[in-house]
Amino acid sequence: MKKKKDINLVPLDEFIDEFIGPEGTEKRIEFDKEFENFMIGMLIKESRLKLEMTQEELARKVNKKREYISRVENNCGNITLKSLRDIVEAGLGGKLKIEIVL
């Protein structure tokens, strides 16, 4: 019988602190921004798929090209607030909620 290999699991926060940098460092701030952008794209894609809508259909609803929707879903780094609102509200029928945390 094979002996199972011990795996040392580390909490995600500790992993990120070690390999990216602690909160407040320049590298960590950039990482957190990129991760938030990624999450916005994923939320849009997840919502679109729940509605059984293609990128083409969503693009038509917001007067954009399918390629634009693809870029937003895969890297939401350069989207205007107006475009984000159009995609969420006019395209997906949702409500955009923005929170400011100080």
C-alpha cells in the first residue's frame, strides 16, 4: 500500500503575501487591481451564460462588436463606466452596483 504524500497547505492570503507581496506594496496593489478586473470580466461572462446568451447577442444589445465583449470577458482592464453599465443593464438586464471602500 502506497503511503500518501503529506501536503502542506498554505492559506491563500499567506501564499499571495509571500509570492506577490504584502498588502500596500506596489506589486500587491497592481496584482489586486488586475484580479478585480479579471473578476469583473468573469462576472459578465457568468451572467451572460446563465442567460444562455452568446457574445454576439450581447454585443448586438449594447451596440458593440463580439470581439469587444470577448476582450471584456477575458481582461476587463480597459472598459469605461458607461460601457460597463450598458453591458450590465441594457445587455444583461441587471443592475450595476459600485461600492467605494475607504
